[in-house]
Amino acid sequence: MEWFTQPSVFFRKMFERAAKYGSKDIPFSGVTLSEGSWQYQSIWNVGGGKNLYDADTREWGSSTSQGKDLRDVTYSNYFPVGMGGNFPIKANSTVEQYEHIQAISVGIGTTYSLTLNQKDVESCPQKNAIFKVIRTCEDARAANAFPLSVKKQLADPKKDWTLEKMDNNTWKLYQKINGVKANPVILKRDKGY
């Protein structure tokens, strides 16, 4: 049974050492919920690639007939589910792509790892606006500002969205129809967040 306890010892010591040096909790992602890791995991990384969600074609499992579909596991799962490093910022990345990725992420109730390469990011003319989109959305998510009725709409890959920060407690979500902002919804910080 020594193999069973060794991962727990490693993770416990790693977190104790980080705390000793004043580090906050370490985000920890694993691909399995096994003994020794699940006590410390903050994200369940179910992988990535186009066999999961393809933001270009806006479909689940575009490269395989057996795509991983997170829509049935994210709302009732103890761990936030991660889509891996699927959406790196490249020279041709756009604000609209990341508005869509963030909408799907919030709508489905998942996270993703943002893979960054300095050369690629610096080659992207829209990099600052993309980071602003991500920050605005993640601030609203951290404030628990998205009610379930809105999340269900955000999860629809056929729809486009844009989110604007009004102040630290309020956001305005627009559906984009043919590139035009429509149907505004006011989102508010949830009590206690």
C-alpha cells in the first residue's frame, strides 16, 4: 500500500513548502481523480485538442466521432472541469474568438489553460483587447454574476456575445446578432462574492 500514500505525501509537502515561502494556493490540474491527487486538485483537466471543443467550427468533437463532451459533467462535478490548452493566442487570433471561448467556458461551466508563447502573443495585433475580454469575463465569473438562465444561453455555440464592465459590481452582456449588440442583460455581483 506504500504506492497508495506516496502521492499524498508529495502533495502535502509541496503545499506546506509553498505556504512556508508565502505562496498562495497552487492551482493544480490532473487528468484523473485518483488517490493522492484529488485531495489537492483544483481543476480536473479532461484534455484538449479538437476532439474536445473546436472553437473554429463551433462543435464538440470535430476531429473524432468520439469527442469528449463536457456538457453533462460540469454542473454536477465537484471539480471545475478544464479543457486543456486548446486556445493559444496566435498572430491571427481575434477578440471575437475569445468572446466566444469565454462564453462557452462560462456557459458550460468549464475552465481552460491559456497557452502563451511570447513570440505568438506579440505578433497578435488584438492581444490587449483579447486580454481585456478574458479579464472582464473572469471578473464577472468570480463575482458569480452569471445566473443559470444566462449560462444556458452562453453555452449555445451558434450565438455570439460581448460583455462590458460597468463597474466592479455590474456588467452588461449583449448578444451579438450579425455583429450588432442586442438584447442587453445586466449582470450583478452575487452577495458574498
